[in-house]
Amino acid sequence: MRERPATRVFPIHPSLSPEGNHDSRCSWPFERPAFWMLKTSMQGRIVAVQPRIRLLRSFDQRQHNYPGYALLIERLNEQKQIWIGIGPATHARYGFCAGGSFSAEVEPVANPELEAVDYYKAAGIRYIPGDLQLVSQPPWLGVPPDLPTYRARGHRRLDVRTYENLCYRCIWGCRMAVEMTIDQWNPREKRYRKETFCYGPKSCSKYQAGPVRQVPGRNGTTWQEEDWLDEDATSHRGPDD
């Protein structure tokens, strides 16, 4: 009798999984590589909590996915900060907030191009809220709202330097992983980058839009995301909302 060949191991791209996301597992003929299952113990203080949102671009079209939240953890006894992705149900259960203590077993993300966090799939979570006092000026550090609230508010582009210097701590800031389909007729041609956005009040004194963003298209064309798009996306909100 002929022997059955050994099962080969392949990395699984999210587009091949049944649900189309990183948290899915695909059965035969694919198996998850062993290194995906390695867990890392993470302990530290929560520096920031922000929405974890992905942006899909196709020239002048854009679409958002809302996997959950991103926790910025300052590890104990280390001068190092790490972003950890968690799901919306987990955040609803614990109500994570800057200043609290966090520990969990986590996995490195499978595809860094599709994520703005370093680790995800947290298990064995232990969370102790801190005594952080709320402030009435940016950056706002309270418990972030649910994801439908972010979707309803809409965002404006945010200057990268402003985000890195201040807004990385604010619950209204967001650093998104961006996947760009360059040619709609050839969807396999993609590029990736990170973009920063603000969901906060339009009257924020710290806000800086930064340069207009350009989105590459087929045959070397480029589309510019002008200011009117941000104004339209947030036109339903007042200056202090």
C-alpha cells in the first residue's frame, strides 16, 4: 500500500481563511506553523488604550474593519513599550484604561503588514485598574467607548509627528494598518503602510492634520485625499463633540 505523504505546513494569509481574519484557522490542506502558537508572557502598566482599526484602500474608495482595541503596555523593569491587540468582547469585560496593571500570555502577530500592534490573542488576562485621574484636556485617557461609537463619529487624518509626540496616548487617536489595492482589475497587487487618524473633538488645540495623503493607483496614477473628505466625515459633529 502506498504511504500517504506527510502533511506540509503553510502560512495562511487572512484572505484564505473561512472568516477572512487572523483569528481564524483553516483545516486541510493547511496547518498553522508551530511558531504561531508560541506564547509570550507580558506584564506591565497600560500607557494607552485606542481602537484597533484596519483601513482598506482602493484608489478613492476606502473601507474600515474593526477587530477591537490596542493596548500600549510599558513592560516591568524595561524601557520598552509594546502594542497588544484585544477583541471588543474582552475590552467590554474589563474596561481597560491607561494607568492600570496588565498581564497575559500573548502571540506575535502573524502578518505585521496587516496589523498596527505587535502581539494579539491574549489569554489568561489579569487586569487591575489604576487610580488615573481624568483630565479635561488632551490627551484624553479614560475608558474608550465601544467600536460603533468610533464608526459613528468619523475621523480626520492626523499628522504622524503629532500622533507620536502626544496623541498616541489619547483614546481618540488611532494608528491604522492600511492595505491598498493598486489595481482593481488585478487585486493581488497590493501595498501596505500605517496611517494615523483622530476621532476626537474638532476643537482640540493639539490637532494637526499634516500633509494631504496620496493613494497610488494603476498605471502610475495617484489620488489625493483632500480636506473636504475629513470635513464631510465629521460634519454631523459639533466642535466640542
